[in-house]
Amino acid sequence: MLRGVNQQQIFEEREDFEKFLQILKDSKAISEFKLFAYCLMGNHIHILLQETKEPIELLMKRIATRFVYWYNIKYRRAGHLFQDRFKSEPIENDLYLLTVIRYIHQNPIKAGICKSVSDYEFSSYKEYFKDSDLIDGDYVFEIIEKEAFKTFNNEKVFDICLDVEDKPKIKVTDEQAKKIIEKVTKCRNVAEFQMLSINNRDKYLKRLRESGLSIRQISRLTGTSYYLTQKI
């Protein structure tokens, strides 16, 4: 995920969206990465890809640098456009791959821009249902059939993946937090969470922090020390 510095707009006009997609396509030809999903929002960008011959740091630098160079010339500006380094997380299994694709496609719905994933123009959803030279959909359709994929992407769910905000805009109650924790970890109580392996525990703590829960809330509701939760 890339976001605008100070949450500023990245895309002002249609040409900006189209230019970024062209750069994404050109970079894909050079880096030969696999692209599974994208969504270009006003002030942030989601891209789901798989490395092949180049590491993610290099290919993301190529994409961002080319766009910023073009953008700064067009708008007669100088300096950074994106805030810090890109944020990322690994996809560890096929189910989470599908979940992240759905999360990315539903971003415009979450933002109140549209009511259906098919209504938003600058995401990869429609690419899956046409002859696309940008999206690598073959692997996805080995996991799930096209009609099932369509249904899956349109389900009304509260997926928790890498998110835009570092901190919640509104306070999450403990009852809401418990539901989020159960959704993310599949643990029904503190005892089950304490039985997780260290790797799974740390992975879930990271996701819970990214979901918007406070450190104290996570610590209290999972039985994990504040210090450990803070340093994840």
C-alpha cells in the first residue's frame, strides 16, 4: 500500500489514474511480477502482487519513482508525493489471498464511493472478467470458479487486512474489539489465544494493531503484555 504524504490526494484527474495504471503495466513488463489485484483511491493505492525476478523493494521503487516524476512535472511541484516507504504484509495461503483481493476490491465501498465493487472504475475487479493483460487471474481461478469469485467479492463482510489508518478515527468498544479479535485470530477467548505458537501470536498481534485496536485494548483482551504488544 502507498499513500499520499500527509494523506494528500494522489489522483486529481482521470489522466492521473490512467497514467499510474500505464506505469504499473510497464513496470510489470520489466519486473515480470504477478499482479492479482489493485485499487487506486483518492489518497492511497492498494496493489497485490507476487515477486519473481526482482524484490518488492526494487519494483515498488520503480513504480513510485516513475509516477512521482511524471506527477511533479504535470502539477509543477517538487518533493515527496508518497508518505514514507510502502506498507506491506505477506500472503500465506490461498484463503487469505482471496480475502485480500476482496478487501482491495471493496475499498471504494468502505469509503462510501460506490455500492458495488463493479461500480468502481479504477480497481482490478472487472479485469477478472475480460481478456486482461494486466491481471494474472489464472491462478485465482484454479482456487475458485468465476461465479463463486463474483459472489465472494460482493459479500458484505468486515475483512481486516493491511489498512490505511495507523490509528482508529473512532474508539472501538471492548465488545467490538472482542469480535474483531475472534475474526482475526479464530480464538474464542484469552486461553485459546495463549495457546497459539509464538509466530502465530506475533502475526495476529500485528494484524490487530493494523485493524485499529489500541495497544492497551489488545493487551487486555488477549492477555499479552503491553510491552510485547507495543513492540510488534
